[in-house]
Amino acid sequence: MMNGKYTKFAIILFIAITIISIDYFTPRGSASAGNSLRAQMVTYCGIDVNNDTILYSIECDDKTVNIFEKVDFNIEHSGYRKYSVFKSDRINEYRCYIIITRYATIDDSKQVYNTTKKEISYLGYEDNDPNSTEGAYLEPDTEKCSYSENESYFSNYSKQVQDACYNYSIEK
């Protein structure tokens, strides 16, 4: 049977090896890849991060309905892929998302009366060789677009305004 000092040492050693193993095998990309991929997403969608920008404002039942837009970018390192074009024969793979959220408020309230989202996703890649001079890039052919409601609701402010007025009247 081990004494207490050796048991504590064995536990600390086990934890350290586990952390090192997890850290070593956890896929991760470089910060420069994230910056490069984000810049390309901004170019593709034509919008940089914005926080709560008013897109549209109209009177409805003596109330002012404001349609706001918020754009977020999310880049997730999703693993590695074999690829023989690059020096390292292995590349980092990323899942890249542009999330455009539109929501309606009435008057100067912070209360949100409806929300719709458009999500555009891409795959991105980066050479895994630390000496590589190749930058990370988005693959435009992998673009996928989805909506939380439907495309016409997202693109038609009138529908969103009518829906907000209806939800406001129900709440009263």
C-alpha cells in the first residue's frame, strides 16, 4: 500500500498526463486563420459585425416599429483532413458561420416582438504546417443558407412589422 505522499504524487502525475494528452489531441487552429476567415466572410456577406442597427422603421397603430439587425461571425475548428496539395499533407478544417438576426421592437422598448435569422455557413481550410505561408481560406462552393422562419419573412419587413404589431396587440 502506498503512503499518502506517493498517492498524491501519482494523482498529480495522472492529472498532468491527462491534461497534456487532451491538450495535444484537441483540434485547434491558429488565430491568424480565424482573422483571415472572418475577413473573407465579411467580404462575402458585405457586412461587418454590427450591433443592433436599425434597418427599417414605420408607424403601426400609432406606435413606431423598428426592425433591427445584428450580425455575428462564428468560426469553429472542426478537425483535420488529409490533403496532398499542401506541404504538411494535413489541413485544419473550420466551420464558419455568418448569423444575421433581425428583430422587431415597438417604440423605445427593449421588448422584442419577433425575431428571424439567416445563417450562412462555409467550410474553411488552413495548411497545418507551421512554416506554411499559405493563408486560411473559405471554400465558396460549400456555402449553405438557412432561415429560422422562411426567406420571405426574413426579406420582407412588412410581414415582420405586421407580426410585431399583432404580437404587441395580444400582449396588451
